[in-house]
Amino acid sequence: MRYFTKQQQGQKEAVPVDLEPLGQDRYRLTVNGKTFQVDALSVDQGTLSLPVDGQSYNVEFEENGDEIGTLVRGQVNRTDVADERKLRMRAAASSFSVEGRQLVLAPMPGKVVKVLVKVGEEVKEGQGLVVVEAMKMENELKSPKAGKVTEVFAKEGTAVENNAKLVVVE
């Protein structure tokens, strides 16, 4: 199956990744024309052991919509992953824009690590509003539209439940 991946930091173009299951937790992975055979051994819920070139890497995964967060040797990476169908749907949806009052909610229980905006501040679509830490991963929640921040419910250092109100953009 072909996927398109894009790192959240520093990568401008999506990279095609072909993933073919070979059975018994083995996969053929092709990235940028290079092919690898990978063993993926489940260690815990959300954690895989991936032996690569004689070294074993424990990789923790966290899914948040189309975004996959990984924790490898203390380093967090966030990658957007989409198959060809999702890319076509995104292209069709990009011609639509969000209007009216938009309430940004916590996607999962966690802790507010940083509030990036203040009431009255003008924001762009896609601009970071709040950073929430959940399962050892920091998730930057972004503005769904360009507009003005009218309410900020999030407070740094506080715990939030799933679907807790964080910010309103109008």
C-alpha cells in the first residue's frame, strides 16, 4: 500500500512510502527508492521493537487523526500520513473554508504545556494555539481558520479531559 508522509518540522514535500506485509511481523518498506525489510515486533500497546542494521529500536506510537507521533530514543517526531484516497479528499476539501465561531477542543486527556495565544490576538489558519502533552507526546493544536482569539480557557500546567474547551477563534 502506498502512503504519503510529511514530517511536521522542516519537510516541505510529502514523501511516498510503500509498505508491503510479508507475513510473520515482516514488512517490505520502500522510501525514496530504497527498499528495506523490517521486522516489527510488538512490545507493549503502542510500542514496537524494530531491528535495523543490527540495532534494535523501541518505537512508541501515538495516533492523532492523520498525524502519527513517534518517540525513538527520547526524540519525538510528528508525521502526517495519508493514503492516495485521503490526499484526494484533502484536495477537494481545501477549496472549502471554515466560517463562524470555532471552538478548539482537547483531542485527548492530557496536560496543557503552553498557551501560545492571548485573547484579542489575530491568528492565521494553521497557527499554533495550545500545546497539550498526552502519553509523553506534545501536540500543538492549530487554528482551524484565520481570525481573532475571543476566549482562552486553557491554562498552562493544568490537566484537561478529552473534548475540554481550550480556545475560541472567530
